[in-house]
Amino acid sequence: MSNRRSRQSSSAPRISDDQMIDLVTKLRQILPEIGQRRRSDKVSASKVLQETCNYIRNLNREVDNLSERLSQLLESVDEDSPEAAVIRSLLM
Amino acid sequence: MQPTSSMNEEFLKKWQMGLQIFHPSIDNTSVHERKKAIKLSADVAMASLRKGTTCWSRALIEKTATEDNFLVRQMLSGIKAEALINKKLPKRTVCHRKIVRRSKKILRRKSKSASEEAAAKAKRLVKRRTQGLRNVVPGGELMSNDVLLLQETLDYIVSLQTQVNVMRSIVDAAEAEIER
């Protein structure tokens, strides 16, 4: 692995260019917006990292929303109804 | 690198197990308590898919255990719960920002060319964004190795996608059931 331009400190190796390119490729497959951009190599590392952070935050927010929706659902369903039985079978 | 259907199935099974553990008290609790249980069991389910092989999953399990120790122990009882909860995570790295900033100032004075300045600026920005990533990935602050951080991030994202996809399907199905 060539680390020609990046300085290596003893305890925390910097991300080398090769490693960053590799990461950009992988992230591009995962992140929605970056994948759409055609200018392949010109996407800056800092932009990729920023998009990654945003994406993770969005995913966590969605999990939170889904948990809230599910909780509300269980609250609103009458315990003895057929709907409750179906929902229970989905969840347990 | 995509969530696989086997990951989806495994997550669903584990999440359902977690919900079952909470179920007995499910009717006597507030919406808020229930939401918390749903979310915590989803997080443990997601983390346990990795069977302790990644830093983020161990950190997430530890964090969840501080919020509901009983739930975590019950959910992990099949997979060496104790080992995962008490597993020693690497020491936190203390970044002495003031010292780094001071020494960087000295270095900066020496490099005067515009292109060198631009490159240095880009490097600083990458550093800042990397630190931002550490704040959103569980256990990130313990990963001083940037390469490790990126690998963990990728794995964490794929796991999050699994979690979201399965939860979304279940909630959509449940809501459709109500609206019938």
C-alpha cells in the first residue's frame, strides 16, 4: 500500500489516498446522492465523509420515527380485536 | 455491499425475540416506554448480528445495556451475553487539541505557497469530517485508527439499512392492517 503523500504518525495513521478512493467507491454504492454523480473521482473526501454522517443521522432518525409509529399503533389497537391478533403475529 | 435477505431474517427474528421479552408488560406501559423498548430491542437485534466481531456493535450493546440491562441480557443469553457486555473496549484516545493546534501553527508559518495552503486546508477539513463521523458511529471515539473507523462505518451503515428496511416493512404492514 503506497503512502507516498500522506504522513504517517505513530498512533493514528492518516487515511491514505488509495484507502480513501476505495472508501469512496464503496460508499458510492451505498449512499443515495453520491451514486448519482457522474464526475467519478472528483468527489472530495470531505464531501463523502459529510454525506456519510448525514446519511447515518437520517437512518437513526427513521428508526426513531418507526419506533414511535409502532408504539402509537399498539396503543390504538383494541386488545381483543382481530387486528391486534394479526399485529401480534407480525411482531412476536 | 448490501443488506442480504438472511440479514433481514436474522434481524427480524432477534427483534421479535426482544419484543416478546417486553411483551408481558406491553399493555401496562406508556407510549413512550413502549417506543423505547421497541427501539432498544431493534438496536440489540442489529448489533447482535455481528456476534461481537465489530467495535461499533460491542459499543452499541454496551450503551443499550446501560439503559436496559435486563433486556440486553435476555436477548443475548444465547450468545455469551456476559462476554459482550463486559468486553473491554480500547482506551479512549485523548486528542490534545491545543497542542496539535499550536504545532500546526508553527508548521503553517513555514509553508507559504498557495497550493500547499490549499492542500493543508483540505486535510484539515477531512480531519474535521472524520471527527464528525466518530461522533455518529457507536464507539467511534474509541477508534483512533482512521482506517478502522471507515471500515466500521461501512459495516454500521449496512446494518442500519437492514434495521430500517425490516422495521419499515413491519410497521407498514401493521398500519395497513389497521386501515382495513
